[in-house]
Amino acid sequence: MAQNGTKLIFVFVFLLAGLLVAAQVQAAQTPASTAPASAGAQASSDQSDWFHNPEPWFEQGADFRFREHYGYNWKKLNNDVKYKGDFDNTFHFERYRTRWWTKTKLDDNSAINTRVTWEFRTWDKPPDQSQSTDFDEIIIDNLNYSAKNFLDLPVTAVLGRQDITNLGQGWLVFDGTPLDGSRTFYFDALRFTWDLGEKTKLDTIYIHNMPDSDWWLKPINDRDKYVTQEQENGAILYLTDKSTPTQLEGYFMYKNNNPVKPIVGKAFNFPQAAVNAYSKKADIFTFGGAVSGSITDNWGYRVEGAVQTGRSASPNSAVTANTQEAELLAFGEKSTLEYSFKDDLDNKLHVTYEYLSGDDPDTKHVTAFNPLWGQWPQWTEMYQPYTTQMEDNLVSNMHRLDFGHKFKPNTQWEILTDWNLLWAAENTYKSAPAKFTEDGKFRGHLFTCWARYNFSKQLSGNLVGEYFMPGNYYAKANNDDALYFHFTISYTF
């Protein structure tokens, strides 16, 4: 453990030093960059414009992301996990993601939009991962038709594979493909945004997501990957009103989940037994809303809440089968209060409380709140996607109290630190004492830190560190501290 810590500190200091040196170099070059453009600079600009807009009717762009991951005990909070005699609790790997997108204009109001994504990984640890490089598949994760004033109505339509990342803060809708991490987050959907006023709009959305990535658009070098847990159908009505200083949001969401069935002749990236553990049948009706605004020049707030009804299988596979539904009644809430100092460093303090009801083992109803399409790292890169795999991969059954601070040392740096106190709302897993205690509810302390840096308009990077100290909710065998670290460099062409 000490050796791992020394290695992490060395890597962190090395990367931080590199970022600081780059910042100083760029600062030294700033006066030159503000000088009048030379002929050479103008030629470079013309060349850049040629790439982004080679024809009046055609636009394109690309980006590349490199990410280095390191840490231990992410999934089982256990120092002693082994694979073929070797310790299997340490993670060290790299991700390489390249994306290319295009926009083909059909007329002034409509276009065809595409995006192709290629990501592969190289693994050093854990030993149960192949140590050879697999260049993986290339997937079309955007292909849609977009149109303003659709059918001569005050409507913007987007039809086909698309991103949906602008509904509120993404609490319940953001990532349509959570099983492949941040490689993709698309939805196969029909979206119509109605302009009801200058600052009022209504989104109506139909979603049809399939678990296998090749059901509609077959990837190049297809790897037969699952990208979501179930066969999903959904509908969303989302009203946003910004006509007053207090922003109002109201929504209704329907989500129909059908468990994944074995597909003959295909060996997906998740074994069928593992998918059955958290591929749940459900018909979920969610009613919710949010209100946000400013109390004074310094104080701001946001409050969001939702209630869920319908029918669902329990999220605990030890309690019911994944197709055994019961009546659903669940609640979720997230509130944030923020104080802005309005100073030169843009200091801000916030406190956030989030509640997601858990499945009460003493009732016949299912009372676990389902995060719908909100399964992405909203507040943690480690605990939410990795540690919650011990609980069928859903972030639910939780009280979260977060104390946070962020500031900007200069125009290029932003530093964010948070201390999360986590509890379980229900002791759902009494029937699975191997991982959880029978009476404990304190999940533990999670400390997170983000350092973001913009080298230029096109080049950016970040350093992320998280440390988790488990509480009495976890059994002794699964109560070891966990560490997460990643370093990212992104370049947009």
C-alpha cells in the first residue's frame, strides 16, 4: 500500500509540475499572442477555417482525449481480492478516445449531423484484464436529422441518435449508455422542443434504447458490447420557464425497462449472469420539478424533487428475481445552497443535500428510487459508477451531505474540493451479510478534488483525486479505504 501511495504522489507531483511549467510558458508568450496578426497567422487561420468549414454547406470538427487512471479497492473495498493468486484490487489503465463529427446543411433550417467515436484502452492492472492492447471498435454515436421551424411550427426537431445533455442539471436525464463509461452517452430518440415564449420551452421526447450497440448501426470491428442495462422505452415532457428571475422546471418521465435476454452466438462484454443481477423489469412513472434562482447577489439556490410510481423489480437481486415486479413508490430530492464571494478568485462555497429512497425490506412494495438516465458521475468518479456495483450498479438508497468549495487562482485554473458524508436510507441488504452489516447505515466519508486547467482554447486538462473511507454499512471484509486518481488531456481540433 505504501508503494502504491508513493507512486501516486510521484505521478501527481510530476503532472502538476508539467502543468505549471506549461502555464508559465504560455504566460510568457501572451504579449506575442496579442500583437497584430501576421501574414503567417492569417494563413494558419485560413487553414483552420478550411478544416472546420471546407464548404458553405459542410462543417466538421474533431477532438482527442487521453486519460490515465490509477487507484485501488474501487469495486469491492477489499485489499485482499485475488485473481489466480495475484492481488486484484489495484487499477491502472489508460483510455484513448478520438471523435469526429460533421454537419451537412440541407437548407438554412435543417441538417444531417453525425459523430464517430473510437476509444480503446491499455491495461497494466488489475491482472484479470488482458495486458495486450485491444484497439476495440469504432461506433457511430450520433446520426440525426435536425430542423428548426419543423413543419412550419415553432418547434426544433432532432430525430435519430443524439445527445440529451441540457435538461436541467442532468439529475435524471444525461447518459443513455452508462455501461461504456464516458465513451458515449447517446440516446436513440425523437426530440421536439416547442418555443412557448421568448424564455419558455417544452421538450417532448421519445426514447428507444437497446442494450447491444449494434442493434441499429453496426460498429466497425464490432465487439458486441452492452451499452445499457435493459431494453428501454421512454417518454419525457420537460417544461422550462426562464421568464422570471426564478427559473421553474416541471417534468413527467416514463421509462419501461425489459431485462436483457441472451443473444445466441454473441459473447457480450458483460456475462449474462452479471447482467441479470441489475437488468430489471420496470414501468416507472416519474413526476418532478425544480426551482432555482438567487436570494441575494451572493446567495443562490436550486431545489429539485421527484416522486416515482408504477411497478418495478427490486434493485436487490437477492430479494426478488429481475422480472418479479411489485408496486413502486419512491422519492428523490436534491437541494443546493451556494454562497459566492464575488472576489478576484471567484470563491464559492456550497452545501448540497441529496436523498434517494431505498428499498425497504420490511414492505412488499418497491421503495427504491430509480435514477433513470442519470447514471453518470454527477458528484464522484469512483463511488457512483464503481463502488455501487456492490449494490446492482444503481445509485439509490442514499442520504448525501456535501460541503464544497471552488475557486479560480487565475483565468486558466479552477480548483474544486468536496467532502461528502454518505448514509444508506434503508438496510436493504440484510440478506447479503457477506458485503453489508445487518444494522449499519453509515456508508462513509468521500473526499474529492478536481483541478482543471485551460492551456488554450483548444487544449485543456484536469487532475482528479478521490479518497473513500467506508463506514459501518459495509461488512468487515469490505471495509478497506479506496483511492481513485485520473489525469486527462483533451484537444479539440
